[in-house]
Amino acid sequence: MSSNYRQLAKMIVDNVGGIENIDSLHHCQTRLRFKLKDTQKANKDNISKSKDVLKVVISGGQFQVVIGMQVADVYDAVEDYIKSKDGSTIQKKESKDPTEEKKKSKLDLVADFISSIFSPIIPALAGAGMVKALLALLVTFNLISQTSQSYTILNMIGDGTFAFLPMLLAFTTAQKLKTNPFLAVAVAAIMVHPTWATLVDSGKAIHLFNVIPLYAVKYTGTVIPVILVILLQAPIERFLNRVIPNAVRIVFAPMLLFLIMGILALTIVGPLGDFVGSGLTVIFTWLSKNASWAPPFLLGSFYSILVVFGLHHSLAPIGFIQLSQMGYDSVFGPGVLLANIGQGIAAIMVGTLSKDSKTKQIGASTGVTALMGVSEPAMYGLNFPKKYPLVAGAIGGACGGIFAGITATRRFATGSSGLPAVMMYIGDNTMNYFYSILISLAITMIVSAIATVVLFKKFEKKPVDEDKEKDIFDSKGLSDEVDAPVAGKVIPLSSVNDDVFSQKLLGDGVAIQPTDNHIYAPFDGEITALFPTNHAIGLKSMNGTEVLIHIGLNTVELKGKFFEPSIKLGDQVHKGQLMMTVDFHEIQKRGYDIITPIVITDTERKVEEYGSNIVQNGDMILTI
């Protein structure tokens, strides 16, 4: 199959900066996830133009090419292309530039690390989860007895991945840390060895040399302990390789590493990870008792937005951790399932209601794919571009999520987040959670469908001729002028180093590199939004133009420091009125980009840039 995508593979590799710019690559269910040595060398626009590419996203330190369900074949084609050029494999192309990681924000580093260690094992977890779900179904309908050897064998097949999950995580964590993955797996094997489990089950105190106490903790199926162990093992392994002579390194470095890490894993690091896991269990238990509605509601509402920006894999470990600690997942799985179904129904409804043949085709095909658990094609192909289907699906997911949360719906295995996943909610010797998820799904589908119909009628306008359209706009008095809110250099929005602004996902506009510390009102109007951190201001003009002034990038992390507002939410402001005083010098000293996007958030309005490259406060920069 990879031969069918040779031209696509060549195009992608050429436009990510060539083979020499690829540090590493893996894929999830729908995306090629590149780690590039220099993202500036990549040409997003060229890749995005391909009919086989749904979207390009730069997020979490990764250059993500969204392909869809054919991603595995495209990945093979890319690997084959690279092999044909220089005989090496993708995984061997690792950057030696130690400054690269420093260029990323802390949030990007964390997201990149979590995604890198969990994404490669998702197919194994999904397959094992479906086996467990199938077994639960067979037991429920009395097709197999829990005392039979067949049950034992099938349960072993499904449990294998979860029981030895620490070994899988050890491998991927070591790959991410650029240390020997086989030595990492060997250390993880010490932690999940049957002999250690037997010692723990004995209930007796465990000591090494009758002096060193070893804490009786089982590590099979755990997540956090092994990650902490490999994080410590990586620098120790590098130290041993550095100080041990080459002649004996191959023997003594692994031997010493096993002794050191085996003891540390069973005495300090492993128990510490177990303690952290126990703390998370307390949090999960508290949520279940006091706010069980919150996680499914929040994920049902907002998970799809995370999908758009490629950040959703950063949350997946929450479900794995709860499952490993408590035997079920109520925090992650239900909300994600309902979010996907909501988006799928929204896409299908838009396709059904639309008279456009292309929209019908996209809605039907991508909607069904979302119902099966992969929502990216629907998100990028239809829901996000049109926006209102995204909102409709989120409303449905939120409503279903509230019911799932109130009824403490939980799944007993991990895997797909589509309709086939309902089998995973059979467990704990009851069908209650299965019935609960079915009702939650019904609520999500009905609400999403109704919301889509209502919003479709509101936002899908019938075509009108240009003269009539012009008369409509003129009659509403939609013409407006937007002045520069701050003095500085005008920069195209497409040049802003943030995909949300550069891709104009929030709307069209410009950005200004400030040379002054004062932010002024760009027109007469009302303050419709003032973020608690004061880094962004929303305004609405007398003619209805809605503007967002976002002061700097990622400045929300400053939590309001260096921002002094002169206005409050709901204030009426006049053009040229002082709204905010900002210490841009101090913000820059802390490593933040002070470029300030000015965005017209009503995407249906026609925006024209006006004025010179250098502006003062009060100079006109946009006409609406």
C-alpha cells in the first residue's frame, strides 16, 4: 500500500525541510508527528495544499501532518522514501543540537514528552482494551464461563499489555530521553518480575542484605513509577558510559546500571511513583464523590478543541493512570467518547441538511469516521472550518457528559473512543455503566442533532447576488474603522508565531510590535471581555465590529503581572482612551514575545489593511 503514496511521501519530506531536517517521526491514528531540527525550514502551506492532507498543525513541539485513516500507509511510504535516499531509518535521525529543547516553552516540553512516550503505545492499548471488552461481552451473555480455561487464556491475552505496561513505557521513555531502550526495558522487567510480586504477596518485610528495606509495592500495570525510574536512569547511564573504559564498558556498564537502578527502583524511586499514584487516586476518588459530573462535562465540551490543536494526547495518560490505580476510568474515557460522537453527529447532520454535494460527501464520510472514534477528519474537513457544527457537537457532548458524570459512568479498559467502545463499559459485575453510557450517547446524539439543525438555519445563508449583498451590508451600517491601539510596527497576522493567529482561526486582522507601553481604545465602543490576567481585551464598536487585542504571546502565564488596566468589563470607551499600561520591557526580559495581534473576531466581515508600516496610537490600521 505504501507504493500508492510515494509522491505524497516525497512531497511531505521535501517540505518539512528535507531528510536532514527530520529528527524523529511516529504516527498516531490520523497524524504524522514529526520532530524537526528547525521548524522554520518547513513549508506548511505547500503541504496543506495537498488533497491528501487535511491540515498541518505545529503543537507540543511537533510538526503534525493530519492525514486521516490512511496515515499508517503514508508513514510506511515516508520511511521507504527515506531508506531509498540514504539507507537510514527515520528513528536514527536524531538531532545533536542541545539548544533545540531550550527554545521550546515549558508547556511545549511537557506536552512533547507526554505525547512522545504515550502515542506509540496507543495501538497496543487499544487492541488489548477491545479484547477485554469482547471478553466482558462474552461473559455477560453467558457464552463463556469465568472458571473456564478459555476465559483464563482470553483474559491473559487482553491483560498482557496492561500487566507489562511499565516495560512498554520504559522503552518509549528511553527513546525520548535518547538512552538505551533495551536496558530501560530490562530495568522495568525487574519491577514487574513474578518473583517480586510473590515477595510482595507474602506480606513479609523485604530487605536486601538484611539491611536495606525494600518497599512492598507491585508495579505491574502502573504508569508513574517506571517513568520516574527511567528519568533517573538516563543520566546515570550516561555517567557510567563516560567513566567506564571502552574495553570493559559493554559488560560493566549494564551490570552496574542494573544493580544501581534495580535497588533504587525498589527502595526509593518506585515507591515515590506509587505515592504520587496514590495521591492521584485520592483526587480521582474525591472527584467521583464530590464532582463526578465535572470531567465528562468538561471533556465532552472542550476535548474537540484540543484535537484541533493536536494537544489531546497530553490528556490520555490521565485515563491510563486512573485505570492502573483504580481498575476503571471515569475521568477521561466517557467525556472523550461523547465529544467524538457529538462531532460525528454534527458532521453527519450538516452533510444531510446541505444542498452542496461536496459538503454532503464530507459530512457523511467524516461523520461516520468520528462515530468510530477518529474525529480529526470531521474536525478539519467540516466542523472547524464552519465553526457552528463544532459548537453543536460540543453542546451535545456537554449534555451527555453531565449525565455520564452524575451516574459515575466508567470504563474498564482503554482503547477506541467511538461507538465500538461501549463494550468497555461492561464490568464490575454489573451492566449499570453500560446502560449509563448508552443513555449518555443518546442524549449527546439528540442534542447535537437538534443544535446542528438550529445553527444550520442561522449560519447557512442562501446565496445572494453581489449587489443585493452590498445593499444588505450597507443597510446594517457595518462599515467601521479600527485605529492602532498601540504605537509600533505593523506586521501581517500570518507572520505571528502562533497558529491560532497566523492561520486566522479567530479572525482576520494585523499585529503590532509595540514601541510604547500604553494600549488605547481603537474606536468608540464597549469592553466586552477583559481576561483576569489582563493580557487580552475584547471590544465591540457602535456598529457591531468585534475586536480582540491580545497583548503578547503566552503572556497569560504572567498571571497579570506587568499589566495595569484602566478599564473594567462593561465600560463604555471612547477612541483614544487609555485602556492598559503594560511593562513590555519586563515582559521581554522574561522571554515572552510582545507582538500584539489585533483580530476582527467576526469572521464574516471583510477586513482591509490600511496605513503605513510604522504607526502611532490613533493611526487607522483596518477598515471593516
